[in-house]
Amino acid sequence: MVRVSVTTLAYGAAALVLLAGLVAMGGCGTDSTKERAGGGAEPSEKVMKPYAPEVAEERAADYTPKIDPSNFVKKIDNRFFPVKPGTTFVYEGKTEDGTERTEDYVTHRTREVLGVKCTVLRDRVFLEGELIEDTFDWYAQDADGNVWYFGEDTKELENGKVVTREGSWEAGVDGAQPGIVMEANPRVGDSYRQEYYSGEAEDMGEVLSLDASGLNDSVSTPYGSFKNVLMTKDWTPLEPGVLEYKYFAPGTGLIGEEQVVGGSERIELVGIKTG
């Protein structure tokens, strides 16, 4: 499930210029979603054009990843998606309804899905201090270093009461399939399914840049400045009018995301707690 929050992401001037260029270049055409398009950050048309719903729909019927539990490892130490139990990542932003805060806590719990022991993350979203979403996500890393997403149990709340569990899914149940949320070695042009549960959860991602700081030395957030930031675009055919960019720092993970089509929402990393 694509989750978007709002804030003013404090990037350097060069990064903002880069973003403006990417949005401008993404104004027309279709996305070829090539599997492996090479390793350089070259100005390729296939990378910058927006998502074409028919591409994902065409590939959906053939999406059957092979999961071998023996090919998965205990730790998730992907440099762009490190998941260490006891760690909490905190993000903040502004919405039209008020201040939103997201806390992603890496629990010490595991859950077995398709025979794979997954690490459980608890993702809680607060609006003006009130809990509005409570989700448990299940991740695991394969022996090559790719991080897989095996499902989520999500609840949306109003006034402390659950109003919907829409978006919940589990790989292997009712045709749902796991997907990759972070590659071991991202390359510009790589595209991948992050999840697949027909009509409910169909997020996809593509690598846009291996250095989102552009001509600047680093990308900055309230938590700190980061170099060699990975930039992806994320979308779902279930919401063809919405497109996000996400930013991942090596050794840290997600440091920010922004909605560039269908809205202008952003979030940024404001803190990391351990213990």
C-alpha cells in the first residue's frame, strides 16, 4: 500500500532543480519498465516518463515469483533498507488536516509467511497526536541481498475505533504474491513489483537515480545530511493519477518521500531511536 504523508522536505538547491527537471521530463509518454536497463545514471527516456497502467496490467498475469525459504537469511542489512530490531524511524509532515507523524518501529517479533521467517515492523501514523493508522508489515531478505515484502495487517482508526482494514494482505493467501521493496544492487531503469494482491495491493517501483543530490554534495533533512542518495519512483495501477518519489540513504534507509503527481505531499526523516 502506498503511504503518503506531508511535510516540507529540506533538500539542497541542486536537488530541487533535479526534481523539477524530473517532473518536467515526466509530463508525457509511457514507461517501458525494462527489467535491467544498465548501471549508469544516463538521461534515458524510459526512466523519466510517467507510469503507464497498461504495462503493469499486462505483466500482472505472469507475475509468479518463486520463493524458496532456504534462500532467505536472518538479518535484513541491505544498505538502503537496513532493518535492525529495536530501531524506530520517525517522520513528520504537514497535511491540510494538521501535523502528521509516522513512527516505524522494527519489532523483535517474526512472522512466518510462505515458509519464510519475516521481521515484523509496526508502522503507526498520528494526526495531531491521535492514532489514525496502525500497520504491521512483514519483510525478509534473500541471500542475494534483495529485501522482500510479504504482506501487511493494517487498520485505519477514527476516534480510537477501527473503521477499515482495507489494504491488508498476506503472500500465499487468496492469490497474493510477495514483491521486492529494495534491490541488493539498484540500477537506473530497474523496475519491480513491491507487492501483488489483485485489486487491493499492487505497488510498483523504479530506480530513477543513484545520486539524488545532483550537483550538490548531499541531501539534507532535519535528522542530517546524506550522500549517494538513491531515488525511486513509486506508483500503483489502482491509483493511476498518483506518483511518488522516494529517497533512501545508504546505511540509514528511507529519508523522505514526496507526491509529485496527484498532490504535493511530502515527508522527511526527523529522528531515529534505538534500544
